[in-house]
Amino acid sequence: MSATLVVSARWVIPVEPEGAVLEDHAVVVEGARIAAVLPAAEARARHPDAEHVALARHALLPGLVNAHTHAAMTLLRGLADDLPLMTWLREHIWPAEARWVSEAFVHDGTLLALAEMVRGGTTCFNDMYFFPEVTARLASQAGVRAVVGMIVIDFPSAWARDAGEYLDKGLALHDALKDDPLVTTAFAPHAPYTVADGVLERVRVLADELEVPVHMHVHETAAEVAEAVEATGRRPLARLDALGLLGPGLAAVHMTQLEPAEIRRLAETGVRVVHCPQSNMKLASGACPVAALQAAGVPVAIGTDGAASNNDLDMLEELRTAALLGKLAAGDAAAVPAAAALRMATLDGARALGLEGEIGSLVPGKSADLVAVDLGDPATEPVHNVISQLVYSASRAQVTHVWVAGRALLRERRLLTLDLDDIRARAAAWGARIAAGAGRPEEAEGP
């Protein structure tokens, strides 16, 4: 097989420049990288001996970046729905994790998440969960790009006893991944209310020394902010600012509770925000002020959060929700237009992870992380505006092809690096096991 791949499509959407649509163009891939973006006829003429993939009804775009998730929590999907955040966490999710989370749980839950994400066009995900070395190994084996969190939290888990052990294990993982072309690390302190000042100061020092980002839940709910003010006299963001954590290396997740002065401070310090609209809506946590942040110059990425609170890892659906909720929250139908929403799910996601030089747009020299979406479906015809169709009409079922670093992971909806039958069997076994042990005696008493 030729080392050159030419993928031609009815429409190529490079994301840079924003809103650009190239009709009847092709992306030329040499090895793992984009070599050129050319008219399709010219690409065919220049590379007659290349492997050619012609997609006559498709839009070809950069791989989607899920900037915040907890991959292994797919195994808790639907376990505790229709509850506010802290009730959901304290009474259901944390007890379930204390009982079930293990290396095997993370292994099988991450495989399920990888299959779902690749089939939905996600080529890169930013993960925050226990046993990150397992997530890293599986992502690398499957050919999926990932940023795995060096998680830090003040209470014990199946993975670590205390903050010191979390950090030690995270640093060992960082060293182990230094030469992995697809998987990198970020410090992932859980939230201001679960990590003490001294630990956060150490995280800041280590992040500066290693030049890795910090990924953290911040200002997720009004109750979180109110409790912090009552306990400390300061809002969480002010506390993080005093600790020196505000800067371009911080990806602040959720951010549903922001005052105008805080938005200005985020812009001044270069913080990236990660918006998880469906999870925030489902938990009634609030709405991130996306339009105000973008107007101030703050990059806003999109994440699904975990499947236990979403309840899926569908980035096309998530970016649609981000566009719609952004308009509603701003009271402005022109807020968060389709092209901006697509940028949030691609290039701004890359920026949030410090990967904008590698992924997020179809630019020569960047990694060939590509997704093809079939717009010939009745749900997306006729195509008056291809970006609008992608954002407001297309579904993940229309994703037909996925490449990461030039390697095909999905072809004609068929997974090439993951065993779907095995993954389904593992997920079903966990479903039965968790149900039998979660207060449902009629199932526990079965054969």
C-alpha cells in the first residue's frame, strides 16, 4: 500500500479559516501528517499511485475533540438519573465507584467509551478518571488520541490512598508516556472543593516544570460557589487565582457560574474553558455564558462529561446543544453560530489541551486526524449550508470514516481497531453485575 493517502470529499471543512468550505477538494496525507489540501482533480493528478478514498456525498472535517470526559463511567450510564449534582455524586455515583471501580472496570468501561467515541467521530479525548494508565494503554492500542488526567483528589480510592500517592502515580505515568505519539498527560485535580491548597500549589509547580496542562472542574454549580464563599470568604476562581493556577495551561471545566469581572480575569490570564452543555442541563447545574466568554476572547471548548451524567459521548449532538443553549443563555439568536460551534469542538478543543499545533484543523503539517460525515442522508438534504447541516442536522450515525494520524479507525461504519462484539459482551456482563449488587434482588437471585 502506498504511504500516501488521498481523501477527496464533496466538501472539505478545514476550520481554519473559520467558516471556510472547500468544494470538491481532497486532503493529501503523507504518513501521519497532512501534506496538502487541494482540489480533488489536482490531488488525483499529482498522486496517481496513492491510496484514494472518494467520498462523493460527504463532508470531511478535523476529528472532533472531546475536551472533558470520564471514559470508564460508560459502565454507570443510566445508574442514577434525574438528580441534582451533589445528590447524584454523594448518594449514588461515589458509593457506586467505591464498590465497583477497579482496573478491570476501567479497562472494560474505557473500551466501551472508545468504541462509542470513534463511531461518533471523536478522535481525541481528555480524560479524568482512576487507573489512567489503563485508559492510556487502551487508547494507544486503539489508535485514538488522548490526554489522560493525572488525577488528584484528597480522599482515597481504589487507585491511590492520598494526594501524595495520586501525584506519585501520575508522575510515573507521565514518564512512561513520554514517547507515545498519541497519548499525553495533564494534571487533573478533581475540583476546588476536593483538593486542598497545599496540593494545588504542588500541582501548579509540577505543571510549570513539566509544561503540561491542568484540567479541573470549576464553578460547576451555584451551590458549590456559595459553599466556598461561606467556608473561605472567596469564590473558587479567586482562590485558584491566588494560588497562581489561572493561566493558559488551565482548562476550567463547566464554569456555569461566572460574574463579568471573572470573565475579564479569565481573558487576562488566558484560561481555557470547557463547556459541557448536556451534562449541565441534565443536572440543572446552570449554563456556561459561552457568548460572553467568546466576546471577551476566552477560548471555549466542548466536552461531553461522563456517560453517567450525559448519558452519551456524542460530540456532534454536544456541539449542536452548545450552539442552541448558547443562543438561549445569551438571548441572542446570532450567538454561537454554527461555524463557531464547530470550531469549539475541533480547534478550540485542541487549544484547551495544548494541542492546537498538532490537531483541530486541516492544515498542512498537522496530524491527519480526519472524520467523514455522509450528508446524503434524508435528514441532511438538501445542503444549503454544509456547516449548518453538520451542526444542526447531522447525527453520529452519519459518520462513516475516521482516521487518526493517517491510520484508519473506522471504515464504512466498521471499527477497525476495536472488537465490537467483545466490547458489547463485557459491557453486558458489567451491567448484570452492577444491577445485581445495587439493590435489585430480583436480578441478584437469578441463575
